[in-house]
Amino acid sequence: MEQRVDDQHQFWGPLATLAWGILILLGLLITQAITVAVYIVLAGGAAPRAGSPALESLKYDGRLLSWCTFASAIICGLAIIIVVKLKRGSKLSDYLGLILPNRRQLFFWLLVLIAFIGLSDGISILLGKPTTPEFMIKAYSSLASPWILWVALLIAAPLFEELFFRGFLIKGLSASALRWYGAVMISSVMWAAIHIQYDLYGMATILVLGFILGTARIKSGSIILTMLLHSFTNLVATGEVVIYLRNLTD
């Protein structure tokens, strides 16, 4: 595997980053599969058959979604830290961008994000697309007390996804001929690709959001900033679901 030097600290090069990245994503799939199995066992049920109503209900089970999100954040987040520490001479804070943004950076990128959310919702309305995805509506509606989903979406999901996509991947890929903009593009495509619960339009929106978060990470050097931006995005999106559901009952 390759070795590079950045700010006097070692980090994995692009090929090694991709190799480790694939392993971490495989770990993500395994973690979620085990979580689903444990969830079914604890619920006292048998594994649902393909195409059955039981399987369809699991797809939109907000509690299961939360469990999978928490498990992924813990297991895969630790895996990222271990991989970084395996690189001799690496420094975790420099490698993953674990530094606080300044107020100017936070304010600027928050404005950019708000503008994007407004533009995205506006385009969705013009195209006749829902601003609240069906998946989120059903997942939220499945919970009598949705606080666990709020915690999963505002804390656990941004934690793992920013550590991996904007922290680990961008760091290693930007050392290649791809440069930082190529690294941002590839990490954004991979990020959008894991959100298979959404349709192509929703995934395209996530792709553009990935470009914004990746650029913010490069310009600020901080994934704490992108975690905050990611959390804010999920806050707005989940808030829109709440408003939508309340309007249905009025």
C-alpha cells in the first residue's frame, strides 16, 4: 500500500484508500445485515420472505432504521479510526479533519446550505416532485415515539458518513491525480449510491449536497463543520416530514 506525507504526517494513498474504503463499506453491509437479523429475533418473528408484507414493513420500520444507523456509526466509525491508526505516523485529528471551524466558516457554509435547501425544494415543487420522500414519511409514521429516529438522523448518521466520505476518502483520494475536486466528486457519488432507499431524483439531490459538503471540508479542513451541516440538513428534512404529517391530520 502507498505512503504519502501531508503536513508531516503519514496517510494512506489513493489506491489503499479505495481498498480500505471497500472493506469498510462491506463492513457496513454486514453490520446492517446482522442488526436486521437481531431485530427480527428480538421481535420474536421469523425471517420474512421476499416480496412479503412483513418484509415491506421492515423496509419502512423507523426503529429498525435507527438501530442500523446506530450500529453502523459505532462499528464502522471505530473501523475508520483503526484503519487510520494502522498507518504509521498518522495523526487522527489531521487525517480526518477533526478540528473546529471558525465562526466565519460556519456562518458562510450554513448560508450556502440554506440556499441549496431552498433551491432544491423550489426545483422539486416546480417539477412536481415531493419535498418529503415517501421513505421518510413511512419510516417516521411507523414510530409512536420518534425521538430515536431524530437522534439517529441528527447524530449517528452524520458522524459515520462524514468520518468516512468527507474525512477518510477525500483525504486519501485527493493525493492522486484526481486532486481535491476529483476526490470530492468520487466520494459524493459513493455517498449518493448508498442511499438506495430514495429514487434517482433524491439520489441526485444527495449527490449535489455531497459536492457542497466535500468542498466545505476541503476549504475549511474540518469535518466537524460538515457534520454540523449534515445534521442541520437532516434536521430540516425531518422537520419537513413532521409538517407534512401534521398537515394531513388538520
